[in-house]
Amino acid sequence: MVERLRLSGFWFLYTQMFRQMVRASLWAPLLVQAVLAILLAMAHYYIFSPLTGPLVRSWVHLVNSDFADVFYSYPAHLSLLPYFFGVARMVVNILVEALLFGVVIDLLISLYRGEKPILMQSARRAAGRYLQLAGTWLVVIVVLYVVNRYFNSFLEDVLGYSLRAAPRRLLVADLTLRGITVLIYSVAIFMLPSIMAGGVTFGAALKRGFRLFSRHPFVAIGLVLIPYVIGFLPSWALSDPARIVNNFTPELVFYLVLIAIVVDVVVNFILLCTSLKFFMDQTE
């Protein structure tokens, strides 16, 4: 039976989210993540800093030695900054993002159950489940990376020609890839709540994510799609940093990276608040 999407119930999740926006404790873990990302971006921007410069030089040689020397020439430095910063941020996210999300989720669980949220208690609970959280999020990040990295190459192998030679087909492929990304997130958003609320393993969390998605696909997709659209503009602007460098001031790339980090804080807050409320309404 096709699920009927009740808009009143869907927007109820957003009214609950708006009520939580005044709580500083919910923002704290996301701001920690943003500060880490900003420091990481600054290290890649101020490449000759005596404090972080040697570390960044070693890092860029490790990631891609072919581009390492070019990275230290201006303005190519700004063209490559999103690439090297993006890989570094992905590594940091594998290590700490799931933990910080777990803290926010635990705080929200207390709020939605009518209990008093205590930041340090939630931090201890999330730390106690760090391996499950980090391992689960590692799988999600790797799957998303592989899909986004090789999807177009896979299509070109299947179709037998370069997508860049056909702009319309490249656009269709890009839209398809974004749709696949949304679908993956529509399952993944319920996995960390399963671990924090029920203490389940990765396999059980994955099954629960698929179960909720299969029963409520429109709601799950909608919960991901709205914040995804909010975060689309900064990511789209940074998709071709060379064009920004050639047509505008090169430093604009760095400023856009900072804007994208700030937007991510809002996007993650919306996604965590709405998806967890829906998860709890369906499972408790």
C-alpha cells in the first residue's frame, strides 16, 4: 500500500525542532565540530604557518603527491584547497562526527522523553558507545565516498563514452547521483539513533534503518531532502573552485569553505532533531 504523506505530521517534526533551537547544549557538540573544521580549513589556507605548515605539507604529499607542489603556488593553492581540506575533514569526521552526533542524539532523547538533558552525561553515554557509533558512521562515509567518487566512471564504462562530451547526460548523471546520496542518507539517519536509544549493533541498526525507510519512504526522503537542499548551494559553488579562482578573487574559495562549514551546523541540527523525533515516534 502506498504511504500517504501527511503534511501536518511531517511539519510537526519541524515545529518540535524549532522548539529545541534555543537550547545551547544541543548546539555545543555541533559547534565543536565546526570549530575543528574551521581550524582545519585555516591550516590548509595558511600553508606557511610555522605551527601547522609542516603537518599540512606532509598531509598533501600523502594524499596526492602529484598535486603537492602545485598546492604551494598561487593561485593554484586556492583551487586545490577544497580537495585537500575535504579529504582531511572526511578523516576527522570518521573519528569524531559520529561521537558528537551521538551526544546531540542522547540530549534529544532526554528532551523528547520529558527528562532534563545533561551535556556531560550525554557525552559519557556517547563515549561509551564510541566504537559502535564510529564504526557505523565509517561504513556510511565510505559508501558515500565510493558512490560519489566512481558513479560517473561506472556510467562511462557502461555507456562507452565520456559524459563530459554530453552536457545534458552529465546533468542527468549528476542529478541521479544526488538522488542516490539522498536515498543512502534516508536509511543512515536512523542508524545512530538506533545505537544511542537501543544500544544495538551495526547489523541491527542497519536493519532498523531499512525497515523505517521501507515503511515510510516519503517521510525519510523528505527529512533528508530539505536539509540537503539547504546545504546544496555552498557545495555546488565549491564544486568548481578553479572557475572561482579564474573569474573572481581566489580568496573567495576559502570564504565559501567557511560558509559551507557554518551551513553544515544548521543542516546537521535540522536533520538530527527531525529524524530522531520521527524515529522515537515510530519505535517507542
